[in-house]
Amino acid sequence: VGSSEKMQLQQALGLGPIPLESQTLVQAWVQQTGRSPAELEQVLRQRSQKRRMSDKDLSIWLAKWKSIRSYAKPD
């Protein structure tokens, strides 16, 4: 799920279909949205922990991704 969400955000930011490093994505996110890098870094870090999420944690994580994507909609 994480790589799919990351790719959707990358494409919403107009960065193309080739997967980018997380730091590059964060830099583009900050530049294009004016939002805090911590918002995106938190969800990227949370998913990279490789442990199984509870249903509740997964729902919260997906809601955070939805919020992040809402700021990255192309003009």
C-alpha cells in the first residue's frame, strides 16, 4: 500500500512515473504546497517500519495520506 500511495502523491506533484527517493519527494512537497516537511515525513516513516499495522492504525494512516494528497492536487 505504501508504495502505491507514494506514487500517487508523486504523480499529483507532477514528478512523473519513475519512483523517487523519499527526500526528493519531501522537498517537492514542501516547495509546491508550502506545508511542513514533517507531515509527509511522518507517514513515509510510519509505513517504512515494516511491522503489521492494526486496522485502526491503517485507517488513520490512510486518512493522513488522503489529507496529504488533497494539498498536492495539480492546478
